[in-house]
Amino acid sequence: MRKISLKNMRFKQYIYLIFLTLTLSCQNPLENFTLTFKIPIAEGLFSFLAYDYLSNIPTNINLDVIGPDKQKIVNILGDPKIIQSEDGKFTLAIPENINVSKSSPFKFNCRIGGDIYTSKYFNIEAIGKNNLVFSFRIASKKTTQNGAIGDSLLVDSKPLIWEKRNEKDQIVTRLIFQKETTWKNSQSTNFELNVVQFNRNGRGFVPGGGRIIKPYNTENISTENSLEVKDFAGMVYIQVIDQNWEIKSESVKPFLLEMALLENSNNTNNLPWKIGDSLEVFNLNETNNQWYLNKKVPVFKKDGSWWVNKFIYKSGYWIFGGSRKICNEGPIFTFNTTYTDLDIAYFYRVLNSENKIIRTGYVGLNNGSTLNLNYFGDDTGNIKLQIFDYSDFRQGNLEKAIFTSNQKDACSVNKETINIKLNPAPNPVEVELKLQCPNGTSISPSLLKTQIKTQISIPEKNQWRDLLTFTFENPKIKTYKLQKGNVYDFRISTDGGNTWPYKQNNYKIKEQTWSLDVNADGYCK
């Protein structure tokens, strides 16, 4: 059995330093008084992780909170100070001594943003202590990042013409408000809008990959026909909040949205824009995650540039372009394997009848797992599935498929059970967290559910991925994410992932069984 002691990662030194500091500072310690670590809160957590449109995590941003339960909010260690973690997250917690329910919810509104970034708002009303993670993007106000640039503005009762310019001093978006513009279900007279404009390079940020599932039509009637954005011309995202930071989705009066078409060609036919061209319009309401179809709008030329505009009264995403019909259903594959506990997924790809790759992804191969290949274009024709012995953690062979299906109609429900055998079979590594208490002491029962999180990275890449989460009542876990013979950077957090003070670089897994020996004085009584 291969052992690794956390003293090699300065764990014991860290504990001893704490104990030495506290012992020297306590002139008359009470009899039987035990110094312990602060145990992180495990339930009722709200984590917020912001990315910019280059997929970087900004550090010059803040989280602010208002609302009825603002004063009760603590961090993951139960303290009132909220800071950004080493991983870039802001984590808020409901104190352990507060009960929440439908009749007594925990309510607050929060904002994440910065001087050079747009803000993102959240309205939280918790009726239980579930853990929620919000991952989202905020836009630079200064430069276009992968097609996206944003800004914030205030709207009151006066008429307003607002324009956003990019770093080339080009107007990319214009909003025109009539007087007394207000939003439904709000008594406020002042509203903040955060706006992000996407040029054609921002196609990858269309929600849902551009799949518009069972949208409402122009008569506001739900349809069974799903679509996919095919010819993307641009998009504008708008979030509206009132003076109480309540998110609003619908205005009383419509306002005019104008979007510049900075590219000179119509990508539906690759010809220059001309009078008579028109674009379809799609709207996604963030509040209910529902898509809406709108009437086409004409392209027009103003001040030497091509534009589209539309009177709108809803916030959310507004997408201009073309579309194609997609099928709600498709082939379904069920996997017959000998595996029941794989915590890794394997690479697959879908080919059309011309052997062109039209979809890729990862799928779990535990016995009984399924893969539903739906939402292909209704003109796709036949497809086939290939699976490779290449996983999201262990890599492998991408040259030769271990399974290739027969051709199947992309829009027909064709169910098939397939046998998958991995050769050689993956072997798990069993990792055990061994907690060493001083003689005569043991882990307190109240701490049995305390979580100790572990992460791994490719050496020196600092690309951390969740490995395992231990508890004192479940200290032994089997995983396929580690592979014997491979080398990893490894780190541990004892405060719920807020900090990662224990780290070892370039550690080679030499055995299938691996133990982490922890001097757990701080947890023992």
C-alpha cells in the first residue's frame, strides 16, 4: 500500500503553528479546553462563479448583497466576511442555526460585477438548505471578447437614447426609451440595465447551443416544432433590475432595440447585405427559460452601416439570424457493460452519411446508461455513433473506435442495446483518508459529515478538477479518475473549497491502493 503523509504538504506544520500560536497567547487555558478547526458549513450554500468572455475568472470584481436576510448571511466557515476564494468563487451560506421553509424562506438579492465589467444579479428565495452553484459570464465594458462587449445604464421616467460603442468607436447597440418607461410588477421609477452585444463571432454563447426547444409562436401559443439557430447575425442580452435589485422581465411600454450588423455579408447566402434582406428574431426569457418566436425584421442601412431593429418589451436574449427545423427525437442507445461504478465518461462522436463529424461529447458507460441522440436537423438523414476508449480523465485512444453503430435515421426513435467492453478494463484506485487522533481521543460524532475536498491537475498546469470529497464517516472511496503510473498535482481543502492550503506537486500513483495520512488533532476529542 502506498501512503502519502500530509506532513509532506506542510499540513502538520500548519497545525502545529496554529497550536503553538494559540498556546502562547492563552496564558491560563481552561482545563479540558480543546482547540479545534472551524468546520465548514455543508448545507445551504450559494456559490457564484463569474467568467469573462475569454473564459478567464476576473479577480477585480465584487459581490454585494441586499434584502431581508442580508445581515444573517455568512461565509462557508460561519463568519460574516465574504471574499473571493482561490478558485474565484464567492460562497454565501445560511447559518446552521437558522431553519428555512416555505413559510419562512431565506431571501436576499445579490450582484456580482466590477468597474470594467457588467453586473449580473440574482434573486434568491430558499425554502430548504440545498446547495446551489451559479456559473455565468460578465462582459468587459472596454474591449470585445470573442464577439461580446457590454455596458450598464440607468433608465428613469425621462426619454432616453443610449448607445454602446466598441473599442473601434463603432456603435454596436442602441436602445431608445419613451418617457415613463417602467417594468411590470415594480413600484420603482429607476431601473438598471446590463446589456451585452454579440457580433457574429459570439455564436458560441447562444444559450442551449442555439437549440430552440418547443418555442412559443407569434400568437404566444406553445409549439411542438423545435429549431436551431443556423445563420447567426448577432445577439443582444439584457438584464433589468429595479431599485430593490429585483429582476424584471417585461416592460409596460415597448422600447426600441437596434443592433449593428458589423459584418458586411448576409451569412444565409454569403452575399452583401441589401435592402429586402430580413432576419428571424428569437427571444429567450431567463425567468422561465422559455423561447419565443417573433416576426422577421428587415435589414436597413443608416449612417453608412447595416442595422436591424425591433420594438421589444421583454428582457433576456434577443437573437437575430436564420434557423432550421430540428427533430425532438432520435436514436437511443442503451449500454450493456460490466461496469457499475465508473466515475469517468468516454468520448463519442456522431457521423452523417458522408462520414463528417456532426456531434461529439462524453457519455457514461455504466451498465444501463443511455445516450439519446436527438435534436439533429430534420434534413440530416442517416447517422452513426462511434465510441472510443478515451475518457475525460484518463485520456486513451482516439484513433480506433471500440464501437460503431449501423446507420440510423437521425429523426426516428430507434432503440438499441449495445455491448461495450473496454480492453484493457480500467482499474480503479482506492483512496483512503486515514485520520490519526492522539491516544484516548476520536473524531467527534458531530463532525462525521465534515467534508474534505481533493482536486488534481496535470502537473504545473494549475488546471484543477474535482477528484474526491471525503467525510469522516466515509473515508474510503474508489475512483477511476486516477490511473496507476500517472503523475498529478494534488491539493486538499478542509474548508469546503474556500482555500487549498495543502498541496503536493508531481506525485506519481504507484499502487492501486493509496492512503492519505492526516494528523487530525483539530478534529479529535
